Amino acid sequence: MDIGDVRKGSKLLINGIPYNIDEADFMKPGKGRAIYRLKLRNLLDDSTLDYTYHSGEKVEEAHISNYEMQYLYNDGEHYVFMNTENFEQLFLNEEKIGDKKYFLKEGALVTVMMMGEKPLGITIPTFVELKIAESATTTRTDTITTQTKSAVLETGYNIGVPPFVKEGDIIKIDTRTGTYVERVSTKK
Amino acid sequence: MIEDETQRLIRIKPNLEQRALIYEFTRAFFREWGFFEIETPTRVPAVAPEAQIVPFESENWFLSTSPELYMKRLLATGYDRLFQISRCFRKGERGRWHNPEFAMLEWYRTGADYMQMVQDTEEMVLTIASRLGIGSIISYRNQKIDLTPPWPKITVHDAFLRAAGWNPFTELDPLRFDIDLVSKVIPGFALDRPTVLHDYPAAMASLARLKPDKPIVSERAEIFIGGLELANAYTELRDAKEQEKRFQLEIEQIEREQHRKIAMPQQFLQAVAHLPACSGIALGMDRLVMLFCNADSIDEVVAFTIDTA
């Protein structure tokens, strides 16, 4: 596509990497060439980059689509998702999931970003609820001296929780920071 | 939340009211000075061939990119002291300071040079400011700008050496020129005063004449206020052969780089041969309104842009 057709929100493929256009500044001396100053966000790792183009330059558009999918299970090798519209299954390896694997629970709805047939990555909800699998029992002295204790979630993730949280409790986690938000329910 | 049309038009109404006043005061200013207002066609058979200005096509004709050619055809037959506020159209120009359709104010006078046009602009802008009750200091994007004339002037030569570290008269590189102009030279201008950038390299003369005693320099000046390119002035070129040669180069570049066919404006060239010594200037009305409304974007001073039309 022509650089002149690029807008905020357009997706470009540069050196094989897909970018979102976060900002597009159009500048043009009255009699001169149009200059396009773009703020690009790498869709794979979220890093940002500034780039200047001028009129007449061609850029490659990245055809990015997002699909709502449900996480089904891990078959030992892949994370298996199902497209909630056409029920097709998608197999992603661990590399595409990264640390988000610690916040994925079977049945959870996620957004999968695809470039053509190629999955690029997933977006998980900001808050998830997961069960505490292991947590040290708190002694009386611990309660007085520490604000948090360590616990292990059902997904294997280590997290700091308040002393009153017990094994079997369900807690809410902020997936952006990987930290405890609140206790949702407690095991009777 | 996305603003709907009603909310948007209510929000920008004070700017549109200010806009109406600015038009009124502009017309009054020129009338009082003995200029008369003229209208020329919006849909035209030929535009000035300029590689970086792309016209919209209209049934084999074009939408006007500037009224300049018609204004000069009038001057060539003896008209003097003309002004016009017209709708102009330039394809692909869209951004914070651009809408593909915009309002251009042009005025011309005989027996004057480009610096006279700068002086006219100083007086006009100051007069409008005072009639709006603003005075000589405007506040634009958190910056006070003192409009008291004379406005500081810097040559293209000095501005490029200072801000970009190279001399565009010895190194001919139009692409680097444009990039450095917007990314280094203009951002380097004093924030609290207008700046007049003048004496462009001959290759960027466009429709301006070259200095008789120094033909590598063209008599062209651009006025910047608050980082906005407000106006472009020329001592007009009267050499029809030279004008045709420049247009021919542009036409060739347009065909080579953009595969567009564009006609030579023959009737205009005939008029150039009869042009009296004169000068002219084109000023972006939307941007003038932006300055007086402290508006960040052209969208704040236009009721319907290409995106809301």
C-alpha cells in the first residue's frame, strides 16, 4: 500500500515483523514532499519504534485478524484453543503463550491474533480467577511480621498472597502485573 | 467515549463563530486598503504542474489546487490589488494541519516584492488580532507569541546551516531538504515570535523569480507562526520561457515518479509574458483561524472535514 493510505490503527509488516500504527503525524511543507512520522508498536513484543517515511514510499500492509477462542486443554505439547464462531481448533506451542500460560484456565476465553493463517499470540483477560493449590500455613508470629506469604496457583505460578488465604481458595489476579487482587471465595 | 456529531458541533461552535469574524475582518482589511475581492473557478482545465501537489480529477478537469494562475491572468491584463478567499483541494493531504479541502487567502499587488507581502501579512494579522480584542500577543498551545512587527527573518541558507548543519545551496537534495525542514529547521524556530524563512534555492523557486544579482536564490518567503506554515510569498516570475522550463521539469518528474499525466497550463504561460512587476502571497485561512482559536488541529476550526463530511 502507499504510505499515504496509512492511518492510526493501520497494521504494517516491516522486515517480517507486524506493527500497529499507534500514531501517524502528517507533515508537509506547502511546496514539498509529505513526511509521515509514525509511532510503530511491535505486535509481537509491544516495544515501540519511531519511523519517518516520505510521499511515494510503499509499505506492506499486515493482514491481522483477531479471533475469540476458548482454551480447551494442554495435550502435553500444545495449548489447544477452539474458535468460538466456527469451532475450529488451533494448536499453539508454549513459545506463543509465554508467561500467560500461568493465567490460562481450561474454558477461559482469550483473543488470538492471527496474520493470515499464522497465529502471532494471545491476549488474556486483565483479571482471572484461579485456585490456590499450595500455601504454607501461617504461624502466629508470621501473621504479625509479614504482609504476604507465598502460594502456588493451580497453574503452577508462584504468587504472594495475604496470610489469610488458604489452600483451595479462589483468588483474583491482575494478569498485567501477575499480582494478587482479592480473595473471591474460600474453601469451606 | 466517541463524540457524536451534535456534541462535536456544539463544542467547536465558538471556533466557528471566531472563524466568521476573522473572515469579516480580513475582507474589511483588504477593502480598506483598496484591494478588491475576485472569484475564479474552482473546477479548472489545468493546474500549476507541481510534483508535490496532487490535484483531484473532475471529469477530465481538476479541482483547483490554488487560484494563483487565474489571479496572474487578471494581473496580466491590468488588474491590480486583488484578493480572493477560495476553496482549494489537494489530494492526500490530511493531518493535524491539513484537510484535502481547505480555504486559501491570496492577494497580489503590482510594483512590490515578496518582502512587501510579508509586511502586508504582519499588518493584516495584527489588525485582525486587535479587532478580535486580542492585542499583539496571542496564546497558542501554551505558548505566548508576540506578533509585533517586524517579524524575525532568517534565510534558508542560515536556517539550514544552524539547525541541520548543511548548505542546501551547495548540496542539492530536495528530499533531505523537506525532511530536515519539518524535523529540524521549523522546530528550531523561536517559539515566542513568528519566523519568516526566505530566499529559497533556485530549484525550489516554484513560481517565484530569481534574484537578479544572485540567480541561485529565489525571492520566496514562508511565514511560520507557532510551528504552523501560514503563508508563502513570491516576487512573481515574469519570464514565460523560464516558467515553462520549470513546469516542464515538474511534468517530467510527475510522469516519471507518479505516472500521472498533467497538461502544461498554456493560457497561463501566455499571460506570464504580459505580467507587470508584481508579488503575491497565499495564506492558509484555516491555520490563521487555528492560531486565533488556540486550536491544536484543523478539525477544531472546520465544521466538516473529510472524516466528518
